[in-house]
Amino acid sequence: MNKKVFSTLLVPVVCALLLCAALAGAGGFFQEDIRGGAALCAAGAAKESNSLRLDETASFPAMSGEETVLLGGYPIGIDIRPQGVIITSKVGVVTKNGVVTPFSGVEIDQGDLLCAINGEQVRSADDIARLLEKSDGEVTVTIEHAGRRENYLVTPAEDSVNGQKKLGLMLQESVSGVGTLTFVDGRGRYGALGHPVKDAHGNTIEPEGGNIYPAAIKGVVPGKRGKAGELKGVYSKESGSIGEIDSDNIFGIFGKYCGNGEKLTEIAVAPRESVQPGKAYIYSTVFGTSPRLYEIEIIKAERQNSPLDKSMVVRVTDRKLLAETGGIVQGMSGSPVIQNGKLVGAITHVLIDDPTKGYAVYAEWMMGR
């Protein structure tokens, strides 16, 4: 079984998600053979923590008109498939006439997308093999670079070992990593991360599809000034998907939730106008599979009249969390922020120069997506 261990992702500010291809590619990619982003989840019992449990904080009932959601805080494995196949590098194909590189002279960057061959959409290695096999001579290959699509006429090379036609590209089907579930709303849709998953060019991925899975945190690399720390997370596709990914935008990833909601706690969503500087908590998992509350301070709450990111500046004040992680680390993206017993936002970024500080987005901006 292909085992993957991920660090979680954040950006100088660093975004607090742990990815594997922007999120760096996780080993074992073969020419025109795609291996998905499965990671083996060796779930262990959560380490005991002196931090507060959710039921130990004050509870404030929802006011009339306030929406309620099921609270996240749990680590999730993320496998998001773009609208094409990710190119990781160009390679030579060994033919009976020597080594041939079909895309020699064509500018292709790591992270570009192979979107179509002869006008037919490509989603997998099988699609590529099928389309090349039925082709005769040159093929038209559509590649997306930095959001723009270009067509190239290329002659596939025939592999001398198996006779297959190949383009001489190393490919990856999906971007995988570990982040944090923020909430599940009354429509059965979840929100997570609080920021987008991006490709190697910094563009937000438009998902063809994808899934989220239960994950476990197995260790921590503490953050320090000048270098973001990270949670070491693992997950397995064999554990079964708990949700689909149908949207990736500035406020996170979203989709239908199909996990067990019985262990999730109902909480009211606070309107952004009610968020004030002062004491608050983040609800996050830094070991195992069970989230805990950690005390923070909201330093600044922006008065945003339209949906924007970086709504709040926060500082970690919880001594145990500071001792274990140094503050906010990659992998905490999406960790709920709670003030006065209500969900006010989600952690999104850490400040590289001071890992005790970071940004959060208002929960209100994540709702209804």
C-alpha cells in the first residue's frame, strides 16, 4: 500500500494547510502513469491535554435569526482533482531509435495542466493512454499554464519496451494534503480550510472533483521565527470519504458532507459585527483525532462590509499550545475560532516572523458556499 505522511500547508504569511503538491508531489510518479494521493492512516489515541474541552466553556444560546452549524475542528485528508492532469516534469521516452522527448523545446512548468488531447478532456492516465493509442501521427495537446490554455502539435513517442505511445511527461492526478474541518451547515454542506487550495503557479484550483477523508495527526514540527511549523498528518482513502469537494475559493473548500455528524457539536454562528478584540479560543487537533480548545486573543477584528479574507488578526496565548507547536502551524487551516460560545471564524494563515500570530476569516463569509 502506498503510504504518505503530509506536513500541513500555510504561506510569509503562510496559509495554514498541509498540502502535498502545492502540497509538494509525494513520490512515485511514473511517466503517463498517475498515482493518486492516498495516505495510510495509522490512527492512534489522542494525547491527553490540559486544555479546555468544548463543554467547559460558557455556552451562549443562538439568538433569533442566528444560524447554527455543526462544529468541526477535526483533521481531514484532502484529495482535490483539477480540471486536467497535473504535469510534474518532462522526461525522455526510450524508443528503438534512442531517447525521444516529444515536448522538447516547448515551455512547460511544473504544475501546468494537461487538459485535453485532440479536443477530448483528459482526467486520468487511462484517458491519455486511450486517446494516444487511437491517434495516428501528431496529436493536439491542450495545456493550461497560469490560467491560459494553449494547443501544441506533438508527435507521441513509442516506448521500445511495451510499445505504448507516450508524451514524455510525468503526471499527477490530484493534489493531496491535510487540513481542518470548520463546520457542517444545516444543508449538509461542509466548509474547511478558510483559504483556497492553489496550484504551483499560485492559482486557485477549479476542481473537477475531489473528496475529504478522516485524518490523524501523528506529530508536530514546532514553528519558530522565520520558519513555519507543521503538523504531521496521515490519512487513508480506504477509510472511506466523508465528503465531496465541489468548490475551492478564497474562503476554503466546500461540498456535500457524508460523514457521521453525531460527534459534532451544534454551535451558533456569530454575525461579524459582534466579533470584538479580546479573549477567544481555537478548536483544533494537534495530536490524534480529537480537537481541543486553546486560548487565543483576537488582536484586531476588521470591519468588512463585503466578503474578504484576513478578517481578524489573532495571537496564541495558550501556554500548552505554545509549548507544543510554537503557535499557529501548517495544518491548522480551518480550525474554528470561538468567542463567547459562538463560531466567529477560522484560522487561515500564520505570520512567518512571529508564529504566535496569524490571520482568521469570518465564519459569516464561509457560510452558504
